[in-house]
Amino acid sequence: MSPETIIQLSVVILLLPLLGFTLLIFFNKRLPRQGDWLETGILFLALALSLVVFAVKMVSYRHETFQATFTWVNFGNVPGFGPMKLELGIMVDNLVAIMLVVVNVVSALVHLFSIGYMHGDVRYGRYFAYLGIFTFSMLGIVITNNFWMMYVFWELVGLSSYLLIGHWFEKKSASDAAKKAFVVNRVGDIGMFTGIMILFATFHTFTFSTIFESMQSGNIPLGSEAWLTAAGILIFCGAIGKSAQFPLHVWLPDAMEGPTPVSALIHAATMVAAGVYLIARAFPMMTADALMFIAYIGAITAFISATIAIAQNDIKKVLAYSTVSQLGYMVMGLGVGAYTAGFFHLVTHAMFKAGLFLGSGSVIHAMHHALHHAGDHHTDPQDIRNMGGLRSKMPITFWTFLIYTLAISGIPFTSGFLSKDEILAGTLAFGSLTGHKIIPIIGFFVAGLTAFYMFRLVIVVFFGEHNDHHRIEAVRESPKTMTIPLMVFAALSFFAFYSPNPFGAASGWFFDAIHRPESVVPLAVAAVGIETFEEALHHSHSLAMILSLTVAGLGILIAFTTYYWKKISADAVADKLKPLHTFFLNKWYFDEFYEWMFVGGTKGLARAYAWFDNRIIDGIVNGVGSWTKAITLGTRQNWEEGSIASIFYLGITGVISLYVGWIAGAAMMPFGASLGTMVGYGMLGLAVAGLTFFLFYVGVGGFDNSIVDGLVNATAYLAGFLGLLTRRVQTGKVQTYLAFVILGVMVFFLWFR
Amino acid sequence: MQDFIHWLQAPGLNHFLIISGILFSLGVFAILTRRNAIMVLMGIELVLNAANINFIAFSRYITNTLDGQVIAIFVIILAAAEAAIALAIVLNIFQNFNTVNVDELNQLRD
Amino acid sequence: MVLYNLAFYFFSLITLASASVVVFSKNIVHSAFALLFTFFGVAGLYVLMMADFLAITQILIYIGGIMVLILFGVMLTNRTIDVQIRTGSIQTFPAMLIVAALAGTLVGIFWSTDWKISPTAIGFEKTAPEIGKMLLTNYLLPFEIASIVLLVALIGAAMIARREKKA
Amino acid sequence: MSEVKIYFNNIWLAFYTAAVGMRRTFLHLFTPAVTIQYPDVKLKLPERARNRLYVNIDDCIGCDQCSMACPVDCITIQTIKGTPDQDLGTTSTGQKKRLHVPLFDIDIAKCCYCGLCVYPCPTECIVMTDVYEFSEYDRSNLIYRYSIMTPQDIEQAKEKLKKSEEEAAAKKAAAATAAAAAKLAAPATSAPAAPAKTEPINPSPDAPGQAKS
Amino acid sequence: MIELLKSFLGDSLFVYLIAAALPMLFILPYALVAVLLEMKMAAHIQDRLAYMYTGWHGVLQPVADILKLLQKENTVPHVADKFLFALAPYLIFIGTYAGFAAIPFSSAYIGSNIDLGVFYIVAVSSLVVIGIIMAGWASNNKWSLFGAMRSAAQIVSYEVPTALALVVAVMITGSLNLQDIAKFQAGGIQNWLVFGGPLPLLQKILIMPFTFITFIILFLAGIAEVNRTPFDLAEAESELVQGYNTEYSGMKFAIFYLAEYANMFLVSAIVVTLFLGGWASPFGNALSGPLWGFFWFVAKGMFFIFVQIWIRWTLPRLRVDQLMYTSWKVMTPFLFVCIFAIGLILVL
């Protein structure tokens, strides 16, 4: 398998979902079963191909990166900018190979799951088309080797998430959520765009490799490290928007309005991971402060969302906030420099979080049927308080859900443990090296919280007895198409896939394949060197493991005591910490804050401008209008009556216009001009004044009649005279004209012979 | 007289030009004098053919490249298109005015 | 060379004779058919000028296309059933003067200017492939525009000549 | 069926039906011709074919049945009563002939070949033969005269008839005067019309055939 | 051929006159044979025997016909346009006869080796249209004018499919000269264009359906050009009496007749040269040489004459709209598809 075929294969993988999309968007009504088999088939084919690429990449070309570039547009050399060329292309290295597999696995299984879940949906075919376009754009982000294409696919991913969230656009909340997601993403994207533009302005290219090389050779944006950090942070803004980090995380929970498989695919595994992937891709250019900033943002996000997740009652809201917190984790991991760990967590998280969402989807699906069956339409199938005791009813869903929960809370023998442990070790090392102790503390605290709210979820939903037996006795296990993906994800959550030793991931193939790229940033601002970090990491490894186990165990214990053995009544605790609870329940009032700050702000600003426009500008215009009218009316009447007062009145207006003319002349004079020009302008002003005076003095009647009309009549007369002359010649017959033409030609010939 | 006969013996560029000149003037005469619209059209065809002869004569005798002939092809194409449109118009006039006599067609409205 | 002269004078005779028939004959159908022979004569002249592709295009388009058009035009626009269709002519005398003057100037000019005749015979043996190449290389734009003009003419002619259904 | 299907179906039908027709005619190229070469080979007519009339004058007893039956009156017959002393011979069917037939013409041009004259003939002397080639240049030749009595025979027959009528009349007058004396009045019956005098042609069934070739 | 003549007579006018007359030598006997063939086939198809009395089995009947026509009185309608009336048949014959200049009768003989042969034939055949209109108009009676208009419209609209079909053949062989086209197809039946021409096997198989369709369309369009059944609307006895040659009798009618038969052979000659290898013998190099070439050419030509006559006496006549429908809606689209496909295949 030569490199060319790998590149061709990856291009095929990229374009397959697009093919699915185009076929489905046009023909879904005509295809049997609205083309779901087509889309799923294409995705499984893409999955197979990506596995092939992955295997070949890993086996025979482990440490090589293949690139294929082509110039899309060549602007030649643009004045003031130099030669401008838009070079696009794709790149296949280990990062890409793994991400290809991850995206395709999740996407394929989500497709399979959606066949069952979305059965009978009103826009069934179109849903699969949107899944296709989403997978295509996600693969686009993964596979590209330059910022430009990444930005294009970034927008496409945003678009497809908008389409998928707003799938049931009849519901107002769904369409609002879609709009919110899109707008918030756009805010992040603006940051990213400016970051990319800074890079483009300095390096005249978008391709990563060329940028990093030129950066290595010393030239950095606008010659200052500050700008380099700024660029790094701005690009990270894109990640904040897309991966729902701290300030822009508000859209992800609302995005739960979309169908659950969508949430599984987009809001658990792939799209949100795009932000993390962006950081991983742009890692070499990140300066120390940029990484610090990233780490803090990640930590804050993780902390906030973990606290909110505790108080949520909707199963999908809980999972959404857990996703945000896990993303915070990954970003923190990358921020602290644990590059491989962060990326590893991305991969493992993608697996079990997708599983979690699909599990919750199958629960909701079953609850929906049961409630439907029971004819009870008003209880919310997604509220966990209406669930309970589903263990016996839905065994497969229960066991897979349990495995995922173990993975996410970082219990040994699961992939989650490996990745979370590495990140926590990284944070510890970072803390010890740079003294920012707060990061590891938040890290461990959030790990505990995660374990707590995940097990709370599992217990409330699956264990115990259901209060109203009648309502849920119709619950059935979900059909085969829904349980298979669950089982596959459960399998993928085991440690075996990633490293032979359940406790240390370092020995696995993953850590061998992915290495932290050499930072190209000038040493002054570079972050902690790789060797020092590795060595510090080694020390904190065992400590991190112990700490994380204790914290996780603690969280699980508390969850069991409160919800399973009902020793501590959750409500009592909630009442005691009333203000805190309501604070968490209402998502730290972020939505309200934004509403007040941004939306209100713009409205206010708009009102201010409106006032300014009406009062000031219109005022001036009307004023001038009324002023001239007054003048002319005044003169006309006075002129006819010939009263002294009018002459006096005229004098005054004359003087005023004289003065105004002079001032205008002087004002127009450019600064520092010579005396001559000043006098010239003065004279100009005077002339204008004199003219206005003369006009008004003579009055509208006299001058206008005799001079102006005179001219007009004269021209009319002239035209008439000429017309008479040529009438005789014009006989209206084409022939005579031709004759004249010929005469002309002859004269022409004779003249120029 | 003698050299005239010699001139006659060797048909060169001038001969073709003279023929095209005569053809051209005949065409113009047809346009000028004939009353029937279709006759005028025929006159136009004659004029165009005269022009074509010149094109090819020059391309054959002077420039020796084929540009003249390509232009001649375009002239033929356009003549065809023009003839089609002209005849369509003449037909329409005939339907509305019942005459194709150029002089009688002096109203704009039917 | 005798044959060349013979052919030349034969074709030019045909052209000019039939052209004058076209112009001077009273019966319009006669002049239409005389036009046929003019085109034939002109095609012959083209052949003499090494423009064989042109000659055949001339025959195909002028005789096959435009002649048929004109004939149909003549037949459709004449009420009389009699074969002899009279068309008068107007102001022949002034027109005669103008045309004579024009012919005089033209022939005079052609005669007097000494053309720089290039000695070599025409460079190409087969003109058709050469014309084809030129059409598609440096005359591509006029070629495309010509196709559009033809399309427009086609549609226009069909539209204009359509017999409106009387309301 | 959708437009396109109809379009192709029409084309297929066109070729298929054309092929069927062509195959049929091609086969007929080799089938022997059914026509016969007329002048050399004649078509065998069925026996009761109704074409030209033929009268066997010897058997004709002058009963005039056929001319009365003829819808187009193309048969004209004149008879002269035979006097008892003449022995006109007997027909082949054994009937005694009493009338002379000086004139028996059939205008074959008028004849519509219906065959109605054949049935009433007691002696079946008039029959339809299968000869159909009897076209003539002169229409008058189409009037066939079958009576074989020469003008003299006709004269003799007439005089004889007149004589016998006079004797009968005389006898009758005598008888009448006797009867008158005895019986007041006895109706006297008149004698039949006198025959026209024409020239006889003896048409034989096959004669005209040879004349025209 | 012309070089041969020049070697005898030197470069004088006679050479060209004789060269021009040579096809005539072929056409006249062929016309007689064709008339006889037509007469006989028509009869035998209807299970009857045609003339049997003139010569052995009516062989001399065509000669008798010609003689009859020649000595028949040459009536010219009083109101007809005398000059045009006389000129029309000759113009039609010129239109057809000129076509023979470019037909290669055998590898040695071709009228005049014009390298725009195919294009020349299409151009010259458009002369026939003018002749027909002239005949229709000159005889000044309504039916013949209708007949002329209809057949002119028919021939003009069937020129398009013919030209397109010729384009296909030219595209494959690459040259317009009929002699080159014939040489291109030399070497056995598998090299004939109708079976895909001497192209590499894969292309040949791909091309074969399209060239076959073009072959059929060219032949049918050819029949339409000649105004023969099933496209002989112009002379539809029931409606237009004899079409544009109603008023003609005697010698002019004979010329019409000759022109029709010559045109028939011209059409089949074109079809044969372009798609069935002209003078190329079906057995490759065996039986191939100038003379044998002539034999094969005439044999194939006569076969197509046979098919035309055969079609004439079997198929019913097409209505006007059906006539136009086949030309524009069936033949032209199919040909466009063929041209596109063959172009594509040739390029790949």
C-alpha cells in the first residue's frame, strides 16, 4: 500500500459521506426506506476504509506524515502583499488516522442506532442526509493540512450541527437552540478567524507545516511574542466556541433539543472534539502563556459544568454538562502540556460518552413507548425522576450504561481510567513545575464530582423501584439496531484496546503513536520542555493514581448513600444549601447574564443611535430647508411692496450670507497653506456670498425670466431651423439612404486613394 | 490592346476584384431599384457574395494565409441567419399588410 | 493554364450573366432561380481561388439553405396564381447613375492600386483541416458567437413567422 | 407508461412490424406466381358458367317463352304458323313442331347473362355456353341470328299460311253461312300477325370464336 | 482515373469531359437493370409475373419503356413557365449525377479524388431540392406545387440526419475523402465500419451498436432523400397525383425517372462506401483488386437497391407529421447520442 493510495483512500473516506448526503438530499423520498440503508452502508464502508488506512499507517508507516497539496487559487502577486496563493491539501499522520477511525466508528454506529431511534420520523431521509454532511465536514476538519480548509469545514460543522439540532424545527425550543448553537459557535469562530488572519498576514500561507517551519526559523507574527500568544489564544477561541468551553458553553445543554443520536454523534464525540483537535493541531505554535490560558479555561469549564451537572434532572442535560466538563478536562490536559494524554482522553471519551448518550437514547425511546402505550402524554420521558427500576426491564442497556459510567468516572480496567489518570498526572506534574497548584486540585475535585453525578444518574434511572408501577411496565428492551451500538461502545471502553497494562497507558500503542510535537515557539516564551515535563510526569504518576482512585471511590460512595441506601436525603441537602443548589440548577445564571449583557446592550445601543439620528441629523436638514424658504418668501413680498423694512431686512441677510461665505471659504482652506491660497479661498467665499445676495436681492422674478428662459427658447428655435433644413432630404425610403451611403463611400475612396 | 489581351490571359487578383466590383454594384442596383422586399433581399445576398469573393481573392493572392477564408465562412453563416430572419419578417409583413411592396409599407402600426 | 483561364471566364460569365438576370428580370421567380446560378458561378470562382472548402460550404448553405428560403419566401408572399409575377422598379434612372459611378470608382481603384501579390502559391494543400484548426484556435470566439447568432436567428425566425392564431 | 417508454416502444414497434411485413413479402418472392399467362393459358370455367347464349334452332318450337322471360328483351322471335299439311318435324324432346321460326335474334350486347331464358324453354334449345371471348369491333355484329329459314322458305311458309287461312276462311264462311242459317251468329276468330321478312344468319356455337384471335 | 486519361490525351478539356461522362456509362445500364429489377420484384412479391412477352421473361421491357417515353409527345402546359419547366428535370439529374464524382467505384477508379468527398455529396444533393421546387412551380398546377413543397421540406429536413450520420463515419475514419474511407475499411468483413471498423477490439465492441444504428439511420434517411416509400409523400398517388412531375411526359419524365434511380444508387453507394467498406471485399485480401473491387461495390450497391425496392413494395406510406416526427424526434436525437458516444469511445 503506497503512500499515494493512502492519500487517495483518505480522500475517498472524506468524500463518501458527501456522496451519501447529495444522494439522500435529493432522492430520499424515492429510495426504499428513505435511503437509511444507503447512508449507513456508506458510513460502514468509510469505517472499513479508515480502519485499513489506520492499520497500514500504524504497521508500515508509523512515524511518517503524508501530505498532498494543490494550489486552488493563484492571485499572482498582490500589490502591497506580495505573491498570494491559496494552497489547499490533505495530510495523513497518526493523529489523522486515529481521528478518522474515531469519527467513522461513532458516526457509523450512530447511523445504525438512528435507524431504530428515528423510525417513523416525519423527515427521516433528510435526517440521514444531514448526518452525512456532518460526517463529511468533521472528516474535513480532521484531514486537512491547512487553516483555511479547517475554517471552511469548521463552519460546515457548525451548519450541520444547526441543521441537526433544529431537526424538529416545529418545536420552538429546538429552533431556538439551533440558532443559539450557531450564533455562539460563530462568536468563537470570529476569534479563530482573526487568529488565522494574523498567521496568514505574516506567513502568507495557511499550511500548518510551512507556518511551523517559518516560525521555527525565527519570524513570528509582527515580530513580537505578544502577538504570537495573541494568535494562539485567538485560535483557541475557535475551540472555546466549538468545544463549549467556559464563556461559550451555554449552547451545548440547549443543543439537547436535537434527537439523542445527534447529541451522541455531535455533542459527545465528534464536533466538540474538533476544538480539542484544533488545539492539538496548533499545539507547536502555542506559547507558555497561551497554554496557561488554555489550561485555566479548561479547568474552569470542567469545574462549572460538573457542579451544574449535579443539580440537573433531565438525563440528557446531565450528560451534556458531563460532556462539557470532560471537554474542559481534555483542554486542561492539553493546556498543561499532557498532549498525548489530552488526545487519548478525547478518543476514549468519544467512545463512552457516545455510548452514554445512545444508552440514554434507548432509555428515552423505551420510556416514550411506554408512556405512549399508557396514553400518558404529559410526563417528560427524559426526566430521570420518572424513571427507576429499569434494570430488570432493559438489561443490555443497563449493563452497557454501567460500563460507560465506570469508564467516565475513571475506575480501573476501563479506558476512561487510563486517560483520566494520565491527565491528572499531567496536571500534577504541571502544578509541581509551574506552581499553579489550583489546576490539579480542580482536576481531582471534578473527577470526584463526575463519579458522583454519573452514579447518581445510574442509580436513579436503573436501580430501585419505580414509584408508579403501571406507567413503566410497558417498557421493553430497545430493538437490535439500538442495542448493537451500545454493546460495541461498551467493548471499546475497555482498557484492552488501548494498552496491555490496565493501569499505565504509556506502554500502549497509543502513546507510542502520538508524541507531543516539538514546540516551534522561540525559547523565551516556550512552555516547559518535553523532557522536563516527562520526567515530572513520571514522578507524579503513582500519586495521581492513588488520588484519583480515592476521589472516584468517595464520589461513588456518596452517590450510593444518598440515592441507593437513602441514608442522606438529597432533598434535605439541597434545602440546606438552598442558594447554592438553585445557583447550580439555573446553570450559574449564565443564560440570564448573557441575555441581560449582550442582547440588552445591543438593544440599548440601537435606541441611542435612533435618537441621535432623529434629533440631530434630521434637525439640521429640516432647519436648512425652512431657513431658505423663509428668506426667499421674505424677499419676494418685500420686493413687490418696495418697503424700506424689506431693504433693511435684505441688507441683514446679505451681510449674514456674506459672512457665512467668507467663513466657509476660510474653513475650506487646508492647514498650513500659503497666504495666497488663504486669500483665494476668502475671495471664493465672498463670491459665493455676493452671488447669493445678488440672487435674493434681484428677487426670483426678474433675473430668472429674462436670462434663463431666454437661453432655453433660443436653443429650441435653433433646433427647429435645422430640422427644416434636413426634412427635404429625409424621404423615409431606405433606398435613398443607401444611395447617400454609397456617395459617401465613393468620396471616401477618392479622398484616401 | 495587345497588353490588354495578355492581361486577359492571366487571370490574377485584379480580375477577381473587378468581378466582385461588378457583382457588388449589381447588388446595390437591385436594392435601390426593386420594389419587392424579397428582391431587396436578393440584392443583399449579391452584395455579400461580392464581399466574399474579395475576401478570398485577397487571402489567396496577398496574405496567402487562410484567414480570408475563415472570415468568408463567418460571412456565409451570418448571411444565412440574416436571410432567415429577413424572410420571417417579410412573411409576417405579408400576413399583416397583404403586400411586400417596399413603398407601400410606410405605416408603423398594422 | 488554358484550362484555368477557360474555367475562370466560364464561371465569371455565369456569375455576371445570372446576376444581371437577377437584377433586371421582371419575373421574381426567374430572378430567384437566376440567383441559384450566381451562387454556382461564385462557388466556381472560389474553387479557382483554391478555396474548395468555401466553394462547397457556399453550395451547401447558399444553394441548399438560402435559395430554398428565398424560393419559399417568394412563393408564400405572392397572391397571384399565375406563373408570371410582375415586380416593378422605381426611379431606375437616378439609381442607374449612382451605380454606374460606384462601379466606375470601384473598378478604377482595383485597377490602379498595385497589389503586392505574394509569389508563392497557397501554402496548404488541404484547406479543410487548416480552416478547422484556425476556427478552433484563434477564431474560437467569433465561432462561438456565430453559433449563438444562429440560435437566436433560428428562434427569432420561427417566432416571427409563426401564424398567430386569430383571437 | 412513462413518456420515454412510449417513445422507445414506438420505435421498437416500427421496426418490428416493418420486419414482419418484409419477411412476409420476402417469402412471397419465392412462392410461385398464381397468375396464368392469359393468352396462352386459359382459365377453366365451371360448367354452368353463364357466358354466351346458343340456340339449337332445330329444337326451337317458337313458343316465345324465352323472349318473354328476358329482363332486357334482347331476344326477338317471329313465327309463322305451319299449315297442317306441312311436317315441320319433331324436336329432339319429341314435341311436334307447328311453327316456322323465320326470325330468332339475340342481341348479346344487351344480354345481361342472367340465364332466365334458359329455364322456361320447353325443348331446352337455348343454353348458355362457356365462351367469353366474343368481342367484336362492330357492335352490330353482336346481334346473333339463329333462324335457319331462307327467305324463300319464309315466302313459301307465308303463302302456305295465307292459302290455308283462305281455305279455312272459305270453309268457315261456308260453315258460317250454314251455321248462320242454322244459328244466328257465330263468332269468327282472327288469324295471327303476319311475319316480318328478314335475312337469316346461322350462328353456330363455336363459329365466332375462331374469327377473333 | 484522371491521371490515366491525362497520360493518353494530355491536359485538355476532353480529359475532364470524359472523366465526367464515365459514371454515365455505369448509370444508364444500371438504370435499366434497376427498372427491370423493380418491375420483377414488385410482381413476384404480389405473386404475379411481370411482363413476360418483351424478350425472355420481359427482360427487354425497360428498353421498351424508355423507347415509349422517348417517342411520346413532349406536352408542356400552356400556362407553365416554359424555361423553368424544361430546366427542372435536368437540374435534378445534375444534383444527383454530380454526387457520383466523389464515389469510389473501385480502388483504381474514383470520379475525382476530392478530399472533401462526403461534404461535397451533402452539398450537391441539396441542389435536388431546388430542382424539385422549380419543377413544382414551373408546371403551375396546385397539386404539383404542393408535391414540390412537401418533398422539398422532406428532403431538407432529412439532410440533417444524413449529414449527422456521415459525420459519424468521418469521425471514425478521420478523413472526408471517400477513397480513404474505403481504404480504411479494407481487409475483410470485420473491418467494415458497420462492425466497428479496424479499431482495437475493445473500442470496436463498444462502437459497434452505435455504428450499426447510424448505418440504419443513414440508409433510412437516404431513402427519404430519394422520396421513395415509405417516405414518398410527394408522389402520393391518392392525394397529389404524380407530385411535382405530374405535368411531365416524354423525355423529361424519363430524365426524372433516371434521376430517381441514379439517386437511389447514389444513396446506396454512400451507405456502402461509408459503412460496408465500399470496394473492400468481405474476405480480406482474397478476391480483392481493382476489378474485384468494382464487382464488390456494385454487388453491395445492388443489394441495397434490392432492399429499397423490397421496402417500397411492403411498407405503407408515412403521414406528413410522422415523416417529420421520425426525422426530428427520432433520427436526430439518436444520432446525437451516437456521435457523442463514439466521440467519447474514440477519445478514451
